[in-house]
Amino acid sequence: MSAILAVGPYTEAERDAFIAELQPTFIATRTELDALDGASRAAVKAIAYKGHRPFGPEEMDQFENLGVIANFGVGYDAIDVGAASARGIKVTNTPDVLNDDVADLAIAMWLMQAREMRQAEAWVRDGSWAEKGATPLNRKVSGGTVGVMGMGRIGRDIADRLAAFKCEVHYHARSQKDTPGWTYHADPVELARAVDYLFVALVGGPETENYVSKEVIAALGEAGVIINISRGSTIDEEAMLDALESGAIAGAGLDVFVGEPKVNPRFLALDNVVLQPHQGSATHATRAAMAKLQRDNVAAHLAGRELLTPVN
């Protein structure tokens, strides 16, 4: 049994690279994890974790010599960091290497929603352009008033891109940041009230559950559009659906959902929403970089070196 467990749906390329560097034991399902015998569990010193299923104290207590859980992804809300810390287990994630792809997708959904690009492509494909003429006019985005909810690494990269579109940038974070004249709002409702487009770049977890609340959504108003690349849990999804259906807000671009990959069927009936399958970091280059950083954290722990990207 290896000292390393790689838990989750690793791709063939990721598995090959892991085997070449660290020779882990791969576990794809919770059933396989529970089936490990006592000696195999005692041998485990590091877990490389990929997925969104919760990994908490019950799982951690199965591995008496576990020293690190290296998460695949910048978001680590699936891992109970408090429980890990209480057990002397370090947690790592993969920040920075995915910022560009996630920020790019946020901008792409913004453009796609406002310019009605899905509908426009269908207009070409079904022959309507030739038969009926030009598509209906849509919405200008350059020079708009935008808000970023959560000014961490990804939020900052989104804001930088929005600034290049000549937008007036507002933001909310736990504290005011050093920005090039952007407007800070301590209150999330006040941020929503001040902008037309709200980009959600919060960390996931219990502290941010429904942070974009019914009140925030109402404050955004009829011209408002929500773009979410964080976690589905950060938005009151039912309140957002009510607002989208009633016209209380203008639209949304969403890469994440509550209960994904199952999506509330109410979304599927909406023409004012762009839907994506949680693919923010899903490019070949970025996923390879994320996997490499995860492996490097595991290797550092086993060699007694300082972890590259510790969470706790």
C-alpha cells in the first residue's frame, strides 16, 4: 500500500503523471475508501483529493498517520479545515494557476449574456438570419457599472479585465484593498444597489452560504445581471430564480449551481441565463498546472519540506 492516496476522478494524464512521480494508490469512490483494511489506512501519510464530496472528521479519523490533504482546486470547501487542524493535518490548495481561466470565463459569460450570443448563433443556424433579417438589438457592456463580490486573487483578475472594458468598478470584500481608484462598499447590499453587473468571486463554505441574499438580489434591480464563478452555495438560488423569472433582475451567467451537476430545471426554461458546467479552470494547460501543484505539495510533505500553498 502506498503512503499516498489519490482520491477522486483523476484523468488518465493526471494519473500517469502521479504514477511517474509519486506512485500513489488511486481511490475513485467512497466505497473503495471504506473498503481499505486497517494496515492500508495506517500506511497513508498524504491524501490528494479531487472532488466536491465532503471530506470531514469521519473520513480523517480513518487514517491515523495522515499528515496532509492536498486539494485539487483553489476552492477547498469540501474539506473540513477546522477538523483537519484539530487533528494536526495540513490542508493545501492550488491557487493562482487557475486565476486567468476562471476570470476569462466570467468575462465570456458576461459578454455572452448581454450580447445574447447563444440566441444569435441559433438565429444563424436555423436560417432565421437569411429568412427574417438581423437579430434583435441587445445590450452594450463596455463602460458599464460593475461590482465584484469578493476581491481575492480571482476577483482582482476579473476586475482588471473589467477595467480594460472601460467599466466603473465597485467591489465588496472583508476589508478595503489597494486598487486603482475602484469604489469599496462595506455592505454587500449597497454594492448591488450601485451596479448593473454583479460578479461573484467569493470563497465557498458555510461562512458565505447565501451571501448573495434575497436582499442583495433585490437591490441589483431590473437592469441587474449576476455572474457567478465561485460556488452555487454563495447565492440564494431560489431567490435568484424568482428574480430571473419575474424580471426583477435582467439575467445571469452561471458556472456553478447548488447540487451540481444536477441543475434546478427552472434554469432550463430561462432565455436570459447563460449556463456552464462548472468549467472555469477546465483547460488542458491549467488543469495540468493544478495537478502539478497538488503533487508538489504532497511531495513536499513527504520530504519534510515547507508546503507550497498551505491553507491552515
